Amino acid sequence: MASKCSLSTLFPIQSQLDCALDDATTQQEKEHLVYQYLKKLDEREDLRIPDFHTGLEWLNTEGPLFLNKELAGKVVLLDFFTYCCINCIHILPDLHQLEKKYSIKDGLVIVGVHSAKFPNEKVLDNIRSAVLRYNICHPVVNDSEASLWHELEVSCWPTLVLLGPHGNLLFSLVGEGHHDKLNLFTECALYHYGEQSLLKSHAVGIKLYKDSLPPSILSFPGKVAVDNSTQRLAIADTGHHRILVVASNGNLLHTIGGPERGRQDGNLSEASFNSPQGVAIRGDCVYVADTENHLIRKIDLLQGKVSTLAGVGAQGTDKEGGAMGPQQSISSPWDVALGTAGGVEDNVLWIAMAGTHQIWALFLADGKLPKGSDSKAGICVRWAGSGSEENRNNAYPHKAGFAQPSGLALAPEEPWSCLYVADSESSTIRTLALKDGAVKLLVGGERDPLNLFAFGDVDGKGVDAKLQHPLGAAWAPQQSLLYVADSYNHKIKVVDPKTKQCSTLAGTGEAGDTLGPEFNKSCFSEPGGICAGDGGKLLYVADTNNHQIKVLDLASKTVSLLPISSECPDSGPSKTLGTTKVPTMPKSAARKEMPPIEVCAGQTVSLSVRISLPEGAKLTEEAPSCWALSAEGNKWLLDGQIITGDIIDLAEPLHISTKLPAAIKEIKNNPSLTLGVWVYYCMEAGKACMMKAASFTQPLQINGSPGEEEVTVALTHAF
């Protein structure tokens, strides 16, 4: 279109409305002001914006969309965003709510205009992964050269622009936190143009990419942590909204949460999360940064419980803190690390608070921050960062500035005694001294604290080294080296804190999924998390966009895949009964005890078990389901063994039979047979997989007289 209309044309007009709205006291007054404003705009002919350029790449659509064709007759909300930006992530819930309230048929179409900050974000495949990761279900256009951004004179992320049915400017909202105005403006615009019969109800060709994806065991894993005392790994399976605990060989031990997002404490089988990122594991406790719930959670594997330690379940704006955890609002915690602060060992959980650009402390026991006052157990408080988005180093922690800190690694040993911070938006690694809270640069960025565009892919020393949006860091005390997930460079880098030398360890620099026999031939895709295990000999990497955990062997310099599977997946370690290895029944499993039945020596007991799965679910072949029949306390009933089998098809009931011994031995502890079933299934709609378990106990009243007829017990269970 010939028009050169931009937001600078709209700002003077809308500023008058904004001032009037600030003075209005009732919703009716606000709506009246907006309607009068829209009538004034209808009289102007200079507010039509340029259309989308031809040749742009589109996602979630059947083809390109244009304001003068497919989007004509619609109220269009343009969301100018870049997928690394935490503020852009924060407004997605507002957009999701609008999409639920108003359909395309109602006249509203939301279009994400992706205008990249980092070079990596210009690549369509990477945007597609972000669209999937953040569950964006509206059309997204890759404005890789920021053409519309510049034509409209957009100046920051996020910026929302509401258009009328002729592609005419109506409103603009800059930044986050405009939920009420966004709803007011959208509702009034739809009503105003609907009354004039200017809205059209035609469909727009939406085709969601997520609907064509096959199920996978992991979905965009954000972080991985290891407990070096037990060699167990905790994995934030972010896209499946769950936490996995696995053995070092990949055997699945516990599954908590998923496949849908939620916010539920309680038993492991009931708990739910919303896009969890950071994890820390120590013994039987897993600490979780439940990012999009704005919570810090604790998983107690021994008690089989999940609880909330901090956060109120909604995004907060507090940049000071100091309240008890469950009363303290927080904002987008992205990583956590266990540490010690003026008290007993592991008395504090350090939090990378990406949403307010700060580092916080949650006290698990009484303690004291460096140069701070005493804090009681449960207190959640800001430790470092002013809250301004900056790359500012300072000897005083509250005067320092971070830019979306997203990864933490603790180095408590002298002479390091610091917390390493992967500060993603400044593309730096910073140090936060445990003694006095001083914040210093280690590598990356530049000296100007306001320049957040000093990124690249350069090996070097200190400020001469360049990173691109690093998300993860891992400390290996055995080698005194720091390993970095340099996410947007698709590399793993290593930093020597003594020399501040940063160099590439693994990755080619191109996004891919190659398991190379050599580090420099292996490929990653936006790795987001990293930890060091086996005495610093191994690195575990959450290769986020490849939906995998990769293992880097530092001795052989090879990269392999951690196979997350189990012969029979369960939520506990396996044990051996007789000569057969079976999984332990998890505490969260459903347990049913049947009424006693009378049986005779030598008689056959048959269990007919009908199992049903949720609608749309199917058994997965990658981790086959199984069953096991045992008789603990009276093992002679099964000749000292257990009977096991695979579950291949649930269309028909399982038939499990055993013949009792002809000679009855000494009966102890009220004899019974126990059938355990472990079912691993995938939800077709949710594209997620999970495990459920159940046990059935059948008490037996045994008559010493021999019997011939078969006794059949019918059992049913729905997962």
C-alpha cells in the first residue's frame, strides 16, 4: 500500500484517550470514552498501515495472510515479539485468554509478527520450535528483516497494535502489563465495528504445526540436574509440563506432572506444573522453578508429595521480596541452585528470577545473606539485581543489573566461592560473590551496561569473547572449569575462571542433531541446560529443540544420547524377587484389595483384568507396558518365583493364570496373590507420554482338599 502511516501518527491521538481513561472511575465511563475515540478515528483516512510484504514465511497457516484479503473485515491484533524476550512471554497468557473469548468467526484474528533480536531467531525452524514451546496457536509471520517493524516505527518488544477491519490503526500498547486495556480496547472495537456490520465471519486458513507432530518421550527439555551422590538425574520435561527422575543409564524412576499444564500440589500422581525450567536434586528432594506458574516447588520423593515453597501462582512485580514464600509473589523463575548462606549446609535455594532480572534467595532453613540481615526459614527475598534490564556490574549486589538471568551454577569452593549466572539477554556469564555479593563479568557482552546487543560467537578472553543468549551453566570442581550452554550458537563452551578464557568445546555452530564421534562434529539445537556428573567426567545437556538429553564424555570426546526408557517404566527403583527383576510399585499407584475367595490345593486361579485408558490414548512401543504376579510372604504359592508378562494390547482383558501347589505348606500372613500392572501410554491429542501403575491384591482362603475347577476373578481398572 502507498500509505506511510506509522505509530507516530497514532500516539498523539491515543495519548488523549489514555489520559481520559486514567481519570475515569467506572467501566461504563471507560467504554464510553473508547467508543467516542473510535468514532473520531473513523473520520480519518490516514491511519491505514502498510500490508504484509509478499514472500514472507508464515507459521500456523495454510498460506500467507494479507490485510486487504484474508484479514479484511477482521479486527486484527498484531503482536510484535521476539521469542527470547521474557516480557513477550509474559503477555502470551493475555493473548490466550482473548483467543478463548473471541473466535475468528467473531471477528478477531491475532497475528504474531516475529521481529528477531538475535540472528538465530531469524531462522524459521527456530521460530517454529518457539511457537510449539509456548503453545502459540495463532498465525505467526517471520518478519526477519523487521520490515513492518520499521515501517510502523515500532521501538521495543513486545508491542501490541490493534487494527480495524480496513487495516486501520486503532490502538497501540507497549510492553507488558496492559491486560485490562487490551481487553477493553478489543471488546469495544469488536462491538463498534460489529454494530456497523463491518465485521466478516469468514474463516482464515489456520493449520497448526503441532497437530502434525508425532509423540515423543521428551518435549523441549529446559534443564537437567544431577545428584552426584546417587547419580540420579532430574529433567525438566518443559513441553510436557512434568519432571522426570531417571537413573544415570536413563532408566525412568519417577514421572511427576504432565501431560497438560496445571498448578496442583499433593501426591505425585496428582501434581501438575506449567512449563517448568530449573531443577535441583539432592537425595530424595527435587526443587523446581515452575516457570509459567511463577512458583518454586518441592518434590519429596520419599513422602511422594509435591508442595509449593514460594509464589502465589500469578506473575508478580515485587523487586524486593522479604515475605514468607507462599505469600511472596515472584516472576518467571528460570533456574535454581542449592547453596549455603550464613547457616547450615544447603539452607538456601538461589533463584534466577528472569521476570524481574534479578537473583533471589529462598531460605530453606535460617540463614543470612552476605552483608545482609538474618532471615528465617521460608523467607524469599531479592539478593542481587536492581530490577532494571542491564548488563551492569557493581560491588553492591542491589545496584548491579542483570538481563533475564536464566542459568545458575554454584562454585562454593575457595578461591571461587561464587554463583555463576548465565545472563541470557546480555549474552554474558557473570559471577556473584558468595562473600559480599559483588557482581563481576566473567566472559561475553561489553563494558557499556546499557548495550544488550553485544553478542556473537567468538572464542576469547573476558569481554573479547562473545556468546549468543546463553541459558545454562555447570561447574566442574574437579577441573575447576565452567561449562556453558551457549544456546543460540548451538554450542557447549568451556570457561577457565582463572584466565577468563572461553572456548568452544562441542557443536558446529549450526542447529542440528548429529551424535558425533568428535565434539567438533556434533550438533545441538538451542541447548538450554547443562550439568556435570560422574566426578566431572560427563556433561549432561538438555538439547532443548531436539527433545533429547545428550551425554558428553570428556575423556573420549564423544557425544551420545541418554536413552530415557525402562524395560517396564515405573515410579521407583526396580527390585528382584526370586530370579526376576520387576519394578517397584510407586507410592502414587492405585491399589485395590478384592474380597477373599475360597480355593483348594492344586486348583488354578485365573485373573481376568480389563484395563481402559483415557480417551485418545494408546500404548507406546518405546517403553513396553508389563504386569507381574507375586505372592510375597507366601512365595511357595508361586514356587518361589514371580510371573511376568508384557502388555501388548488392551482391546481384550489380560488373562493371567497360576496353578496352586498340590501340597499346602505352612500358611503365613493371610496368603494372597498380588498383581501389579505398569502401563506406559501416549495421549494423541496432547502429544505426550506418561506412565501409570496399579496393584490388585486377591486374598485366598485355602482349603487343604484338592480341587479341580478353575476359579476366575474379574478385575477392572480405568487409568
